[in-house]
Amino acid sequence: MTRETIALKIKRQDAPGAKPYWNVFKLPYLPHANVISCLQEIQRNPVTADGKTVTPVTWDCNCLEEVCGSCTMLINGRVRQACTALVDILEDPIVLKPMSKFPVVRDLQVDRSRMFENLKKIKGWIEIDGSYDIGEGPVFPEKIREKAYALSQCMTCGCCLEACPQFTLTNDFMGAATFSQVRYFNLHPTGAMNKEERLEAVMKSGGIADCGNAQVCVEVCPKKIPLTESIAEIGRETTLQLLKNLVLK
Amino acid sequence: MPKREKKIIVIGGGLAGLSATMKICEFKVKVTLVSFQPVKRSHSVCAQGGINAAIDTKGEGDSPEIHFYDTVKGGDFLAHQPLVRDMCHQGPAIIRLMDRMGVAFNRTPEGHLDFRRFGGTLYSRTAFAGATTGQQLVYALDEQVRRHERDGLVQKLEWHEYLGAVVDGAGVCRGAVVHDLRAGNIFAIAADAVVLATGGPGQLYARSTNSTVCTGSAAASAYHQGAKYANGEFFQIHPTAIPGQDKLRLMSESARGEGGRIWVPRDPGDNRDPLKIPEEDRYYFLEENHPLFGNLVPRDVASREIYDVVYNRKLGVGGQPMVYLDLTHQPPELLERRLGGIIDIYRKFTGQDPSRVPMKIFPAVHYSMGGLWVDYEGDGHGMIDHKSPRNQMTSIPGLYAAGEVDYQYHGANRLGANSLLSCIYTGLLIGPGVVRYCDNLDKGHDAVPSSLFDQAKKNWDNRFAEIKRMNGRENPYALHRELGDLLLTNVLIVRENKKLLETLDGIDGIEARFKDIKCLDTSDWSNPTPSFINQLYNMVHLSRIIAKGALLRDECRGAHYKPEFDLNQPDRFDPHEFIDYLEKKHYGPPREEDYPPGHLAYMQRFEANEEEWLKTTIAQYKNNGPEISYEAVDLSLVTPRPRKYD
């Protein structure tokens, strides 16, 4: 039997603090559809399964090929990007909910600015002298580069934080993405010059010590970033830093 | 006299916007950075294969001069030459800078930067970070801008959309009007200069490789305010993308740079598993037709060849518009290390592993060579004066443009891995010039009467109130799809005047129906619909620039191909014959017998065509549509000649 429709059940909320509600949509089946193309279809015909015209569902997206991290949401209970969620391999009805660990803006849109603020706290950058041409960057082995590249693909999408039992809407836990970025910048020969400042940043409240080691972050990362390795390494490094501080300060 | 505080607004947080912001901050000038989304999610992250710079680490004898020649030739000589030359000479410095900023570029065994081949050149000139180079470059620049943000030099307005420039009675840009996409309110910001780094307009087409924010709306807004728009008809169709419903996902040219081969079965009825088809039954059409460049011919050439094989020769895989892009002969660990990102994308969207099964791909709308007209100032020695306030300024004083939204680096066809370069180059180039422009202003932004900003805000408030009152029958998103289908059908790889005329009629029809739109959502909070309706209005007008430019340009140049005007280059023609012909012309009328049969006539056709068409298309908004005129191209460094890649 060929499939004729796609059913979507979507949790909606008009504004922060507003009461959430559900809409069900039935769309004509199209081959190779993904969750984004379904949401776009709803924009073109915002009518629910019971015939009610509603406002189009709002969601965030941009690249539609899983490199921008924008369209992260809960799809059939699992946190992931909507663009790579292919209808043909999803159970029907497809249930869409906004991420639960970030404040809802509207419908499937959430505010993840906390993640970007954390990148400021850990000094997530290489302290270059300036953008003028002062010659080559440091020479370093391909092996280190490969390690760094695995970490540098973090899209700040928030999947790891959504899955983390330690990370909540209201606490100040930084979470795996941030710890992994500390490791990333400390791995670079120039970045390592500010290594201690970054370690200190994750030794405060909300830092690495609060990690409960549930290890779910690594399971949901769409880019397969070795997050638990990062956590373990930053854990070791901060312990050493702590000892150093005790002896030297 | 106390130095007045300067303020610059940068619109867009992709490579051009971020590098402009970083550079301006180095002059201790405050920047307000406006972006649709967190800048880290900008469309530049979609760039995959790499960034060009002639560093010649492989002893091939590459140089910035050869890079310059490849680029102007790749663009069919439509780009201003001193600009391209300056960009190519800055390439190595840009790569070194990005490397110092921590970009995880792939490295050689000795730990230096590695380079690979790309289209339209015979040299290994492309630095890369796996196959997510754009993403890695954006992140590095995003990090530097975050550092300036911490230091208080950058104020980010993310989730804000640029609506238009604030232009005073003398025609000078004094700020920008922006729309808060969360709260829904509209406000004007005063500034000494505004930089548009808003990317290309891929969303004009129903399906493209572009992100959803790439509507070209900011450029169209500038055009409506009097800025010139140049070379709109030159739209790059990338030869290799995965077909899809919502988007055509790019399969980087680097796949071919790493040995990928394009082929179809010789027999159109051959339905065997591709791996079971022996070499002799495979038609490697790019390699056969272009033995010198093979699979790495420039994109316009490759897309036309694929089009020809699929539609004229009916050789598409399984009768479908698809050809194979084959990497199965390469070791999986090499693919993982050098192409991991795109291999992953292909796997996720098709469920198939490119290291085991040839990928099925087809050309897709990818990049606009055209864009806002911008100025530049040469240094008198074939390069650019980096301090000139004229660099990258649109025809509205104080309004600048950088990155894909400008027009001047890629001529009629962009070479792969040159866009990341031009985006960063223009961003960096803008810095000193725009700061000097601010210094030279008769009065600073804080001395401009507030009534100017109040009026600009009021105009946009009224416009959005009007949009929200629209209560007709047309769905704006469905109408957008129709516009996109129209362009996708008629203004693509092969163009015909009859169809272009129909397109212009079609656009008129869509514009008429636009008035009958229903604003599906009239709430204030985080409501994308009114904003989209405004973008759609802008897209209608941009489409017209593209279609009309294409209709009027009766020739073939780069990505703009009209078979009716093909000059039919003879098979064994050598482009140097044309240089010889130009030389000999000085000594008397050319003689037929000096050249192989048919070649002289071809060269004369070519020369006449260059005389008529080697010029920049300029569109200006007059009477609700584009008025088209033409400007000379700066050809001061290299003699244009017929392109050939065999």
C-alpha cells in the first residue's frame, strides 16, 4: 500500500509564558520529505486535520543540511535537527516539540543565547595580535589537527544540553558543548597560551565539577563529537589546575 | 577639537560581515552587527570544499598572477581586473590569518597547510578543513567578533532584519531601519556608514543550495532606494547537488578535487547496479570532452555538459535527471579525512554510503555573481588602494556592500573556492576605507536631525501596518514557490528569449497577485509572516532584474548561455590564435590562409561579440522596474580571449 498522508502533531505556544496547545496536521505524502519540508507545506496551507485555519507554525532553520544547528527540536521525543529528520524513517504521527531546556520563544523556537554567553565566559577564541599579515600560523601535526577538527564542528545546537540530566532551564550548568570548546581552544598551540584562564572559567559554579557523568550528551550529538572524552580531559586538567593553585597561591 | 565617536552598522554575520566587523573593530570603531539569526548560523557555513590562495606548497609553480588569470578567465573576462588581481595577491595573507585564528585546516605530514585541486585551474590552490571549510571559517571569525563583543566594541542585534537605509535629502546614507523579529517593533539606528553583507538571493529559485535567509531582500531594498544592481543575470548553477524537496544539498566540487569522476552508462537502458557496469560501458563525458581539465572544468561548463547529457542525449541515470559522481575507487579513510562533512550529508539524506555506491547528483542554483554595484579605487599599478573610502561603496554614499551581495570579483562565472576568498577579502578591504569615509564626513551620525530617523521609522511602520492589513486570497509562501518555479524553469542553464519574455510576463502576473495576499498571521510577537511578505515583494523585483538582464543580453558568457547566440568555437581552436590575430591586425588585414579553416571567421565573430557585450549590466529602479544600461569593464591587465578547457 502506498502511503498517502503524513500526520504531524505539533506542540505550540504563542509567546513565552503563554499556555501551550497542540495542533494536528495531515499533509499529502511526498517522497524524500523531511520535517522542514512538512513545516513549509503547513506554511503554504495552514489548516489543521480538523479543518481549522490557524497561523503557520513558527520554527527556526537556515542551512537545511545540518551545519548551522538552527532547526534543533524534539522529534518523536528525540532531540535532533529537523532538516535531517526524514519522514520515510519516522514513525507516524510525527510529534514535534520545542527543546525543553531552553526558554520557548514561540512554537518550536527557543532561545539558546545562554550557550553563546558561555562561549564568552570561557574565552572561546584565539588571542591573535591582529588581523594584519604577520606570517604563518604555528606548525602542528595533522594528528592534533584531526582531534581539533572533531571538536570544532560543534554547531552550538544544544542537543547535548537537552539530553543532559544536569542541565536545566534554571540552573547555571555550562554543559558538554562548552567544556568541549575549552578543550578545543586549549589544543591549539596559540590557544594554549590562555589555557589556565579557560580552565578557571569552568572551575566555578556551573562548571565541570557539576557534571554527573550521565554520558547521554555524546549519544545525541549529531556531529559525533567525543564529548565524554572532552569532559574527562577537562576534568583531569582542572584537577591539576586546582592542585597547582593550592601550591602556588 | 575632540574626536567624534564613529559608529558603523554591519548587516549580516557571514564571512563578509564578520571579517568587516573584525577589521573595523581594530580601528577602535564601534560596530552594531545586525543578523537574522545568531551569526554562527549564517549561510557561509554551507561552503564546503575550501578557500583559494596561490601559496604553491607543492612545487607546481603556482602564483597569485596565475590565480588572477584563472579567475578572470573563469569569469569569461567580465570582472574588473585590478580588483581580481588584488584579491588573488591578498589570498595567501588571508589564509595565514585564518590559520593563526585557529581554523582546523588539513595539514601536510610536516604540519603545514595542505592544498587540493578545484575547478577551473590546474594547480593545487585550495586550503580546506575537511569538507566544512565555510563552517570552520565562520566559527573562527565569529570567535574573534565575540572577543570584540566582550570588549564592548560590538553590539550584536541578532534576530533583527534590515529593512532599509536611512537616506538624507542629499542622498547620503545616515543609518538603517531594522525590524526586531522577536518583539516585532521597527526602529532606526543612526550611523556614519552601513555595510550590507547580506549574501545572495538563491531563494528566488524554488530549489537551490542556499539557506532560507538568502532572499536578496536587503539588496533589493537598496535597489529600491536608488542603488545600482549589476550583472544580475549571472547566476551560477553548481553541477553537483543532491536532489531534494526543500533544498538541493551541495556535493562539493572538492569531491572531484579528490578524484571524483562524473559518468553515466553509455547505454541509456543500462539498469545494472553501477558497480557492475564495466569501464568500457561508462561514459566519463567530462573527461572525454575536456581531456586537460577533465572533471575539474569550471562550473558553468560542467553544468552545461550534464544538462546536455541528460536532456539532449537522454543519458540520465535510469532516465532521470541525474548523473553519477563516483568516489568508490578512493580509499574510505581518505574520504573520511578530506571529505567527511559531505560524505556524512550524503549518507544522512540518501541512506547510501558514497565510499561504496556512486552518488547520484544533478546541477542546482548556487551563487549569484551579480549583486549591488560597488565602487573601487585602483592604485595606478594594477592593484587596489586599500585605504580608499570608495572601495565597496554602493552608488548611495555611506552604504557599502561586501561578499556575495556585491558583484565585482567573479565576472560571468565564479571559480570554486573563490567565494570564501572574496567574502573575507571584501570584508577586510572595507575596514580601512569605511573608517576613513566616516572621518571625512562633514557631520557625524549624532549631528543628524532625529526627524530623519523618525520619518524613516514611520515609513516602515506604515508599510508593515499595510502588510498586516492584507486580507486577500493568496498565500505568500505558495506564491513564493510559484515565483521560484518560474525562474527555475526558465532562467537556468540554457536560456531562450521566448521563455525569458514569458518569465517577465509571469513575474508581472505574480506581482498583480501579490496585492491579493493574505497576511496569515497578524500578531506582533515572533511572527515571520509580515517580514516574509516584505521579502517576497523584494524578490519579485529582483527576479525582474535577473530575467530582464538575461533577456537583453543576446550572447553566451559564463553562466549565461543562449544557444541561439553560440559563437560555435571550432573544435581545434587554440585561444592563443586570437592573441596572434590581434597582433597581426596591426600589420594589415588578417588573411584566411594564416589560420585553420573557419578559425578566422570565428575570431571575427568573437571580436564583434566582445565589442558589443563585454560590459557590465546595470539595473536601476525606474517606473516600477529595472532600467538596464551598460558600463565598461576594466580590462587593463589581461586581453580577453575565447575560453577553452580541453
